Amino acid sequence: MNQTYEAKSSHQASQDRRRESKPRGKFSSQLAEELQTELKQTWSPEQIAEKRREDKRAFVCFKTIYRWIYSGWLVAGDLQVLRHKGKRHKPVETR
């Protein structure tokens, strides 16, 4: 029990544990291709999510699909694939 406390190694261990504790997320290139195909067929994110749930495929919430679209991960931010052309997305207030 002659161990001494070392701030550097403790801090590094803490950072490593924190990095490993965060969820990885579901985004993958294969999933993105599937979602893009369905979006280009004018399916709404709500329809895509429910169809994936019914078919017992990897489930992605419709809110996640919208978030990926608005962040540019799906269809390069092209809102024309959505039925409402992105008009429902309210801009974030920046005060």
C-alpha cells in the first residue's frame, strides 16, 4: 500500500473513463444510405421510423433522423427531400 497519488496519471485515467462512458450513437454509412434512399422516395422521417420498427430493423427515432438531416449528415442538408421542405424547422434564437 505504498502507492502515492499522482495528479497527471489520475487526471488521464479520469479522462479515459469519461471518454469511454459516452454513448457511441447509431450513425453509420450503411444506415445513412438506407435512410437517404427512403427520404428520396418522399417518405417522412416518421414513416421511416415506424417501418423500421415493424420490420425489426435497427430502429432510429424520427427526431434523430430530423437532427441528422439538419446537421447535414443525411442528404447533405438538402431539405427538399422533406414533405414540408424544412419549413417546420424553427431557427434557433441567437441572442
